[in-house]
Amino acid sequence: MSKAANTRLTILQKAFELIYTKGYQTTSIDEIIATTQVTKGAFYYHFKTKDEMGVAIIEEILKPTMQEHFIKPTEASQNPIEDFYNMISYLLLEDPFLQIKYGCPVGNLTQEMTPWNNKFSEALTELVNLWKETIINSIEKGKESGLIRKEVVGEQVALFILSGYWGVRNFGKLQNDNSAYLVYLKEFRGYLDSLK
């Protein structure tokens, strides 16, 4: 990796950490520069604006992470019922990237930025739709293999999983503990079993 590419990645990673813990709008370019220890000139060499950097965080930090932890496990699923449960359980209770007190970074940016910025909306919509479509495809494969009832509607399941995950992340953030996660996972298990 070239020095310029390494500097760009460092800016994105450090900026993401600040934004995840403080919020996008309350994180200033000056804080990002101080944290990354790059010059203002170096920052503006890579990003014309803070919003350009924010969209790059979605594309270059969140998207690969989501591909690894949300998309790949779902695409590779042989048993969607078990694999959906295991994935959500891992994301809520074990994933070191996601912290209870800060919630879901994609959910946070969606709530904070989509009312104000179309580029954020487009990038986040693409990301969420990718996960949604992957869940739908997995449901269809489960129906073909007889693991899921034929009358189950993949889009309804996908929206239920996504909204439940985002919602319970907010409860965890509000309470700063995982007690809501444990209650949710018990109910989520029952819901998934009802798809058989």
C-alpha cells in the first residue's frame, strides 16, 4: 500500500472511531486531523469535504465489514434458520467491532444523516439493500431445500430481521447493557422456528 493510500485509510479508520463514539455531526474535521496527526493539507488532499469523507467511510470501512460479518455468512448458509440466529447472536453478543453503548454504526448514520444528505442516503440504502437481498435469497434457498415453509415471504422475513436487529441495538445503546439483546434473541429464536 502506498504512503498516500495508507494515510487515506488511517484518516478513514480514525474518523470512523470518532464518529461511531460521538456521532457524525458533533465530530469536527479538526478533531479528525488531531487524532490522525495528519496536516489539514493532507486531509483535504484526500477529501474535499467532511461529507465526502463520511461517504468514503460507508464505502471503505462499513461496507467491507458488513460484507464479512453480515453478507458472507448469509450467502454461505446451508440452514438459514440456524445461521440467521447464529449471525444475529454473534453480532449482538460477540462481535468486537460493535459496541453496546454506541449501537449499530449503519443505524446511527441512517438516523443522523439521511434526512440531510442524499449521498449518505444512497450509500446506506445500497448497503442495507445488499444485506436485505442476501437474506431474501437465503430464504428462497431454504424454501427450495425444504427447511422453510413454501408460503414464507422472503422480503417480510428480511425486513423483520433488519428492523429487529436495528431496534434492539438501540435498546442496548439506551441501557448500555445486553439485557435487551438476551430477551430479543429468545423471541427471535421462536420467530425463526415458526418459519419451518
